Amino acid sequence: MGGGKLNRRTFIARIGTVVLAASLALNVYFYTRNQDLHNSLSLQRTSEQSNTAEGEVYTQNVAEMIHLISTLEQAKNSDSGEVDAEQLYKLRMNILKLPEVEEKLAFVKNLSNSGGAVQLDLDEVEWFSGDEAEAAAKKDGKPDEGSLANGFYIRNSSEDIESVVLEPEVLIAELDGARLKYVPFNDFITSEVKERLFRITAVGEKVVMLEEAYRP
């Protein structure tokens, strides 16, 4: 990335690439979802195989867009990064509106690695900031919650645990102080991750990115 520096021209070019990729991804998605309108019953099995393959293409395209946005955000947070933070945030929010894209916030309760299959057990929570944090804490009967002094409140309204599978191509960013840094998959799965808070982005059932959440 040119020594970590991302100028406005490069940023605009990359945004254009992301928007084009988003358009292509959406075309693939809607084409996949409407395949049954164009196939007879005798071609059902072939159609299902085709839909599966095109669904995988959609997932991969969206994953690449999410990874690029994360890369640009890291440039924004670097000492020499020069990107439009507001536009980058809007782009990220638009990506999260794409079909099958979901982001959640959760504490990691356990990580297991059995026969090469890596699984995370997650306890999903909600994050509130500012006045919303005070209102949520008051509603939960916790008006003196310690985190309110730092302007946030985390609501954990359920003890349900969700398990997700991690594949080696997942993008992982951990906190280094108050900033995020990318870490290799193998380093992450051999580190202590219990009770750490992460934002998990998934496309369908595939987890494509983990970002550790900063708590002031």
C-alpha cells in the first residue's frame, strides 16, 4: 500500500472497484435465486449444482469486498493513512445491507480445534453508546454499570451459545493497544481468546472476518 500511505486518488479507485464488485455480486445473487424460474424439473439436479457454485461465488465476492474495506479502515487508523473516514463508514454499512451479510458482536466462550476443524462458541451481545447506553443500562436495572463512565454499555440478554466454524481464509484482526492489526489464522487459533469481544461478519453461514472490539 505504498509504505502504508493511501492517497485520495488511490482511495477513490479502490472504492470504485468495491462498488463494481458489489454490483457483480448482487447480479450473481439474484441470478442464483431465480434459477428455478428457468429450469425444468428434468434439470433440477443440474440447477441445484449450479446454484451452489454461484452461491459460493457470491460469498467469495462479498468476502473480498469486506476484506478490502477492513484494509482501508486500517489505513485510516494508521499514522500515515489518508482516507475519507465518513465515506468509508457509509460503504461498510451498505455492504452489511447486502443479502445474506450479517455482523454480530459476541464474546468468545471457547475455541476448539478437533482434526483441523476450528470452532468458536459465541455469546452474542448488544453495544450501546452515549445516551442510548445510559437508557439501556437503566432499563436493565444497572444504572451504575462501570462502563457507563467510558460512554458505553454492553447488554447480554441471553445465555444462548452459538457455534461457528472458522476456515483458514477468514480475515482476523486483533487489538494492538487501541488499534487493530491482522494476525495469521494459526496464531489466532493457538492464542487465548476466551472472554474477548469480537465483531463477526458472515456471508450466509461462512464467517469471513473477525475484528476484536475496543472497549475504552
